[in-house]
Amino acid sequence: MMRDDAFAQWLGEMHRCYDLLQAGICVISADDQEEVLFANQSVLEMYECSSWDEFHVLVHGTWTGMSADDFAGLDHIGPDQ
């Protein structure tokens, strides 16, 4: 059980680090499902979502959902927007 607790703590720390970056980071499963496993705060902001749950519902939890018509290109994202 200690190993799971240590991993959960490490994972939480990694999420906090990724949220500090000014770049969108997401992790997609390397299988046919292409499930979105993680998205940092910048990705949530790109999709105008206030939470992971809202983002996950919006994109149907998949890369395909992220890259469909609701994808905002980099020219639509920035500090002046």
C-alpha cells in the first residue's frame, strides 16, 4: 500500500508542475482508444473548461474529441485573447 501512496503523491506533484507551464500538455493512451489520460491547466483553459470533468465530457475523453471542430488553433490562444 505504501507504494501506491507514494505513487499517488508523486503523480500529484507532477500534475502541479505541469499546471505551472504556459504550454498545453496532455497525455493520450497509445492504443486504439486514444483516451485522454491527463491534461494540464493550460489545456483546460484552451478549451474554456473550469475542471477536468468538464473537459473530459467536452472531448468525450478522447484525442478525436480534442481534434474535432471544437479545437482552437494557436492563433486563437494567447495572453491578449
